[in-house]
Amino acid sequence: MSAETPLTHGVPAELDCIPEQQLQAQERAEDEMIMHLERDQFVAETSRPVPRAPLSAQATVGLWALRVFVIVVSLMVIYTFVEQLH
């Protein structure tokens, strides 16, 4: 990244303002290319793992809190169901 390239929300300015029509043309070209792949080529292309997204500390804490909440609520539902059986 050069010193004269301004950044907008971590994205270089020239990448931040791509016209919608140009994006649609790129997507259409990619879709057409995928349509012409053989089945094994398509599977190989789409089965590549996606790297983890970089998250802030607040987002990580929020996701862990959500996991704990889901577990607690699940335990409450299971307990209530078992109690209603008796």
C-alpha cells in the first residue's frame, strides 16, 4: 500500500467506489464460468475453506456470551420438558 493511497474504512479509495454495473458484470462473468465447470471441478472450487474473519474483542466476547446463553436456555428447556413428563 503506498503512502498516497487514502483508506476508507480499511479499504483503498479506488476499491471503495466500484460502480454497481461493473460489479454486476464481474459477478455475471464468474457465474458463467462456474456454469461451464465439470462437476468435480465445481466441487473442488467450492469446497475450499473460508478463512476466519478478524473480529474485535467486543465481537468475540459477544459471541461467547451468545453461546453461553444458548446453552443455559437449552438446559432450561430440557429441564422443563423432563419435569412435565412426571
